[in-house]
Amino acid sequence: MSGPADASAPPPLTGAALWITATALALGTFMQVLDGTIANVALPTVAGNLGVSTDSGTWVITSFACANGVTVPLTGWLMGRFGVVRTFTVSVIAFTVASLLCGIAWSLPSLIGFRILQGAVSGPMIPGSQALLIAIFPADKRSTALAMWSMTTLVAPVLGPVLGGYISDNYHWGWIFLINVPVGIIAGAITWRGLASRETPTRKLPIDTVGLILLAFWVFSLQTMLDLGKDRDWFHNNLIVVLTIFAIVGFIAWMIWELTDKTPAVDLTLFKRRNFGFGVLALCLGYAVFFANNLLLPLWLQQYMGYNATWAGIVAAPSGMVAVLATPFVSKLKLDPRLMASAAFLAFAGSFFMRSHYTPDASFWVLTAPLFLQGFAMSMFFVQLITISFDGLPAEKVPSASGISNFARITGGSFAASLITTYWDRREALHQSRLVEGANSFSPIYRQALDQIQAFGQPPLQAAASVMHQVVNQAYLLSSLELFWLSGWLCVVMIPAIWLCRKPAPSDHVVAAD
């Protein structure tokens, strides 16, 4: 199903040129996704070195997320105006420069300013790499292209906490940003050299100023509300209420403007397509559950199971390794993508249900076992849902569709991160109150525990503190198990959204790829 405009499109790359260029594009994606998570685990170290509180340091994360959230959905407009290759390459080089500036930042305000720059210029990187990978691969290998893209997108969040923890434990925190510099230079140089002659047609598009202002307004309000809500008791705080109102009103105004403007910055009419609408919905919800649990597990291991940042990341590492190994084989299966996506959700559910049976004395291998199953889920998840979402899209719509779908995915992850950490703390408080009901002098079990601890030489107050420490650990364990169990059922419930989509056309007939 190729249109007339496709006849002038350059032929796919072949041989070494194909794989070298594809690796450079994948590196660009990997670097950007990694940077979204690597700073999280190093935040206390960054805040301490800059002489600010951890709460103030959270703006290092928020500033990047807000700026990135504004520019990701603008990818379609930028690539239509300046060309896909040029936009992606400039984005990679600018991201590299911004990373260098972040690594040498001398104060919190300077770091936040550079993180805003880094987030803003990185918006086109993920959608751009996706669009270019689809363009340079032959029709019969486009599932391989999407597999490469999905591996980098899913593995980077797993490796981010490991690498961030190792660097913050052993080196200056600035290296979490400086490691991007050589990678960015290589990725940008190879991409421009290999693809400059394959630039896509450009057209002079007017700037949708009102749409851009409204987008920046509601995204900033939403992201700030999500990042600050937990620490400020959510809607019991006036600032959070005001930010929520701003986000809702701004979002509605932005939607009305974009749907009625003749030249919108973001093409929301894509959601009229059945496969794109339901496909992006399934992608957004599935990624939100995955991202939330990817955040919860290392958090619980570090705070209440005695793991440091490096080892907490190693527990999660098998999911990334299995995904890398399995994705090339899964991408070759010629099955209905809806069936494969359903299998991915079921595998995610199985992994979460396995975690819901963790015990306080769980060994390293018991903790790791569910992550192997999650790796198989990851190998099927992205490729199939992207295939479903992009089915039948004209080639010129792919950058815009990629930007919107990635924006929805990122926003879903932000919501999930805020919700799961809030629920985790609140359920812990409930479980703790129930557990301490039996921790009193009238309880023979409690008295026996105190006697046993005091027998090892601890005074009564320290013995009581030791018991209370175990109560808190148990409460957080129970809260974690509830969330794992709930996540499993959420994955099962999401499956019907996949089957609301039509069966995609075979990969060699997908318009988006032709």
C-alpha cells in the first residue's frame, strides 16, 4: 500500500552501512532514555554535593521531564519543517552539549537550567530514531528495526539505576551526565554521515504559537503537580490544587485549539484511527505499570532489604538481558501482533504475581526469578504495540505519531511513578498500625521477642527499637506485595484494549514503513 509520494523515497540501506547506522540511531535512543532514569538514584548525592536538600534537588528530575514533555509531541512539526535527519542529528549534538554542561554545573540553579536545556533538545531523539530506523530497513526487516528500538527503550530504564548507583557510589556525580558526551558525538557523526543524503522533504510550516504556549503551560503544571504531590500531601495542599486546575484547564484549552487550528503543532486527528487510539492506550497503560514496578522494586530493596544501589540494579538486570536476547527471535515470528501483545501482558502479569509471594528472607535468586519472565514480556511488548498503532499510517505521519505515542508513554510513566510511591507509603502506614496493635507489653509474642533480643546484650529501649524496625520492614513488604498483586491484575484487565484494534497488515505492506 504505497502512495505515489513513496516512489521518490531512497532505497533501504544494506550490509555494514545498515547496521552501523542502525547502531548509531539506537545509541541515540539509549542515551536519552538512560538519562531519564540515571539521575534518580544519584539524587541524594547530587543534592549533598551542591549543598541543598533532597526535596530541592528533585527539580533536577522535574525540570528535565517538563522540558522533554513539551518538545516530544512537537516532533512531527519539527521534522516536517527541518527534515527528519537534520532534526534528529541536531537534537543528538545539542543533547551532548547540554550533558557536558550538566556534568560541570557549579550550583543547583545552573544544573536545573542545563537540565531544562537537555530535556528540551532531547524531545525529537526517541521519535526521530524510531522513524529513521523504519526508513532505512528493508520492508521484510522492519520488525527487526522496531525490535532494536524497543530493546534500547526498555533496557535503558533497567540499566539506569545500576549505572547511576555505581557512579554515585564510586565517582563524582557529574559523570552520570559526562558519559553521554562520547556516545553523543559518535551517534551524531555516524547518523549525519550515513543519512545526510537521505533527508526527507521539508515544507515551511507556520509556528503554532498559541498551541506551543498552551502545551508548555499544562505540561509544566501537570509534571510539577505529579513530582511535588507526594511530599505535599496531594490535594490537602493549595499549590497542588492550583497546579491540578491549571493542568486540566490548560489541557482542555490546548485540545480545543489543536483540533480547530488549521496548522496545529500536534496532530491530534491521529486518534481518529482506531488502531492508533487503542494501540497508544494499551502502550501507555502497559508502560505505566512496567515503569511503576521498575521504580518500586529497587526502592524497596535499597531501603528495607539491605541492598545498595548497585546490587538493587543487578537484581533487575536479568529482565534487560533476556529482552535483548529474546527480541531478535520474537521479531521473526509471523503471528498476529494482537496475540503477541496479549502474551506480553500475560507474561508481565505472571512476573508481578510471582513477586507478590516474596518473603522477608527471600534470597537473591528468588528476587531475581520473576525478572526473567518480565524479560520475555519486554521482548514482545513494544514491537507488537508499535506495529498495531502505526498500522496504515502514511509515511509523513510517522514522526508526528511517534512523538504523540512517546509523549503518552512518558506521561503515563510519570503518573504511575507518583501513584505507586504514594500508595506504597499509605498502605505501609495502614499495615504498620495493624502490626503495632500486637506490639505491646500484654502480648506474649512481643515480650518473647524483647527477651530474645535482650539476651544478646541489647538494653530494653534498643530491643524495642529493633522490634519496631522489623515492624516497619514488614509493613513495607506487605504494601509492596499488594502493589505487585494489583499490577498483575491490571495487566490482565488491559488485554481487551488490544483486541479492540484491527489486525495489522503484514509488515511488508505497512504504509508507515513504505
